[in-house]
Amino acid sequence: MKKVLIWDLNYVLKNSGGPAGYLYNIREYLLKHPTKDAEIHFLKDDLGISNVDRSVNTNHKDLMKKIHKLDILSLMGYFRTFRCLMYWNKKLSAKSISGINLNDFDAIHFHNSGDLYRASELLRSYEGKIILTTHSPQPKACEDVENIVYKWSVLRRLIKKQILKKELQGWEKADYIMFPVQGALEPYYVEKEIKDYKDCNTDKFIYCESSILDKPISKPLDREELGIDSSKYLICYLGRHNEIKGYDQLKLFAEHILSKDSRFEFVIAGNEEPLTRLDHPNWKELGWINYGNRLVSSSDIFILPNKETYFDLVTLEVMREGIPILMSRTGGNKFFERYGEEYGIFLYNYGDIKDQEAQFNKMIYELENGILKVKAKKLRNLFIEHFTMEHYISRYIETVKNIC
């Protein structure tokens, strides 16, 4: 029986996106359904460290939002720069994993190239296989620099170059780099060094489609409580408000559609930063919410407008609710083109509003004629048959067996 160590030292696992949500789904499933085909350990569990989500007091959240809006962006930028550089330049010591013998495991699975780079000294005598999954919708160097330094800063290129070098050293340390699908690699090709590395190390790259926990379809919200006219079609977006997620393009599309037809209500969830709302009465911002599944379940159409994407877990959450999806044809989204309109998944070319409008109108026609409702049921069944954790664990264990 193969033993795998999931390196989750830097995460508080919670039901969200990114590596924290990805690992949360795996851990929660295995706690209830231990597998007999492999031993999958989480490092924090083995170290006796709590893996519970540390929720923030609501009052503190409100205070943080107010502070964020103050004109202290330069100071915050320098602070984030310092914090990021501290992370990348601080190697982990043996003390951080005291009592753990890494050679007890056939494979160690890292979920951040920075974590692997920082643990490289601890892995010098490790004899098993090292797996890396990156999760981010772009190279970590690009993501970190975007968050910590303004685009006009002279530091930007210098810091990005330093982080990219260390990021690739993490990739070099890995025996295998696991992506959910091949399309998830596309956003990484913006950096020539990564494209060249992939071309020279094709055999290192393996693929294992992501999954999430199965749950019953959520109870829809009362639209009147949200202040939404029940006679309107509810178009939903749930996620970050930035360019990578396509929030800016979503606003352009909504403005275009609403200039012609007022039957639609765009209901948006997620912290309203750094980009802000469309100024239109049919555009409603809910902010951060803890009832995302119910909002999705209440929707007629979910829009996923990514400019770049890895393998967005929100896609699986929407499939679980059986809600038709209008998504951009980018990165990991391209994987779902194999299912396509038959299952209520409509794809358009990112930035092409005419193409997006054509697909949207097709969905509205099918919605009005009861066709989309039938497809929505097929979408829910597709999730159950392929994207639940039961199927993922089976795929994952088979992958580990093949490489160890």
C-alpha cells in the first residue's frame, strides 16, 4: 500500500477556492470514507496542528475593509512586498516537521511551488517521489508581484525575476508536476522560461482532474429577500473582482446586454475589490457571503468570465447545483468543451462580446422553452458520475501507483 504525505503546512483548510479548498475537500472526504488502497496523510494532522478554518470576527472584517479603503496603498504595497520576500527567502528547518520521517512516505505532494522551494533542504535525503500541484491561474511570480507591487514600480521586474527563478527551482525539485487538465498550463506560458521548461520536461507533467464533495442541491434563496424582481432572469457570478477572473469583461457584457433588455438581473458575490461594480439598477453586489451555494441554486445562468484560469472549482460547485454555465474558452475551462451544450455548458471566446451574446441568447431561448432545464439535470448527473471525491480519490491513487 502506497503512503502519500500531503504538504499542507502553509494552509488553513476551508471550503473555498485554491489549494485550501482543494485540500479541504480531499481531507473531509477521507475522514468519512477512508480508503483501503493507499494511506493519505496530511502533514498538519501528523504534526498535531489544527486544520480548522480560523474564521474572522465580522466586526474585524468590517474594520479591515475600512482600513483597506484608506489612502495608504503605497505603505500597504511595501508591506506586502516585504512579506512576500520573507516567505520566498525563508527556508524551512527540520524543527518545522519535528518527529516526521519523510522517508516513511512513498510520495510527498506539495501544493505550492514556494512551499516546495522552501522545503528543499529537508528533502535532500528523501528517497520517494515529489509531486507538485501549483493551483494558481498564472505563474506564482506573476501572481505575487501583482498583489504586492504597483505596475509602475521599478521593483516589479526585479522581484518578479527573483521569484520566478525560485519558482522554477521548485519545479526542478519535483519528480512530477500534476495539473488537473492540460489547458490549466496555458496561463503559465506567458513566461518564456516556464514554456521552455515544459517543452524540455514533458514527461514530468501528469494530469488528474479535480473534484469536490458531493452535497444535495441547495435550497434556493427567496429572491424578494435579495431585492430581486422574481420575474427577471437571475444571472450569477461568484468570485474575485479582478481582471484575471474576467470581472471587468463581465461588466462590459452586462452593460451591453442591459442596454437592450432589462429582463435580466446580474447578482454578484465576492469582496468588491480591487474592481468595483457596474453602475446600473440591474447589477446587484452582495459582497462576501456564506451562502454561495444557495445563491448559485437560485440562479438561471452562472457566468464564468475568466481571462485566465487553472481549473476553477466554482465550475464544479455550479455543476453540483445543476445550473447551466456560460464560460470563457480559456485555460482549464476548455476541458469542459468536450461536454458542451448537451450538458448546459456554453463556451465563448474571451473578450468577444458578440460571441458571448450569441451563446447567451441561445441559453435564454432554451431557458424559455424548457430545454435548458433538461440539460441542467444532465449537468448535475455528469457531476455525480465524474467529479465527486469518490472518483477523484480513485484517479489520484491510480496516478500515485503509476509513478511510485
